[in-house]
Amino acid sequence: MTDDGRREFASQAEYDHYAAQFRAMRRKHDGYREPLSPNQHILHLLLSVFTLGLWVPVWIIRAVQGNRVPADPSAPMPEWPPPGFKLP
């Protein structure tokens, strides 16, 4: 316990656990991008074949950008470090 009432992490594993929770909460709060699914790649391949390759630039852009997962406005803003903990 430190003078300000916060305790240090017991181990690196405990720190990693809280850091992973923070990142998950932050992603939910801010929104994020995830890769295209295999079905979406198949659709883009078919569109590229039917348009004689004109769809390939769109496919590349979509593959690089991924799918945007919107933010959840009801998700709480995460706090780091967690209350009661001190960074190592």
C-alpha cells in the first residue's frame, strides 16, 4: 500500500489482466475496425470478376480499412489505471 492508498499490482499477470480489460472497454467506447469476413472477400472476388477487374481497387481499400464497428454511446469511459492500483 502506498501513501495515497493505492496498491501496486501483485504481478505482471495482474497488470496484463487489467490492461486487457481496459483495452476492451476502450474499444467498445470508441468503436473500432475489424477485418472483412471470408464471405465479404468472396463477394468482392465475384464483383471483381463480373466487372473485369474494375472492382479490385474498391476491394483493396475495403480490405485495408476493414469494417467499422460503431461506438456504443452507453459504454462507460474506461479509467486507467483502475481505481486503487498503481502502475508498476
